[in-house]
Amino acid sequence: MTDEKRHNLKQEEPKKPQNNESKLRSKRKEQGRQNGQVKEAAPKKKVWVQIRLLPIWLRIILVLVLLIGAALLGTMIGYGSLGDGNPTDVFKKETWTHILDIINGVES
């Protein structure tokens, strides 16, 4: 093929269809050339609505309740299995006074 034929084939290539965005850009450029300035189309605003399943105050209360529950369950397991005692005895006042007496060094 000669160079002239190649050159003619390149010129005769069909133009690719432009998408909407590139058409809009070319239209804006043309408007800018005619009017001296480019008018921007207002962008579409996406509305983001976040719906909370649990309000913040309920989350705080839920976390506090779970922390207290974990602490109570941990003391029951610790006193029952590690201390070789009855797990429900951990809630008696006598148990805690005895533990505090041991910590403070008071003989009973």
C-alpha cells in the first residue's frame, strides 16, 4: 500500500460516538467561545440520608449494661472456678468484706 492510500484511510476512519459527558464538554467549550465564558451546569446533588437503627443515647446505655454484665459474669466465673467457691457467693457482702480484710492484712 502506498503512503497516499494509508493517509486517505486514516482520514476516512469513522468517528467514534461521543458519550454524553464529552458532548457536554464540547458544547460548553463552544458556548465559551461564543459568549466569552463557560457556563457550568449545576451538578446533581446526591441526597445521603443516614438512618440510625439505635440512637446514640441507647448505644451508650447498651454498652454500659454490657460492661456491667461482663464484669458480673467474670467475677462469678473467677470466684466459682478459680476460687473453688459457689459462684453466687460472690454477690454476698460477707465475701467482699473477707476479701478486703485479706487485702488490708486484717486477721479474722
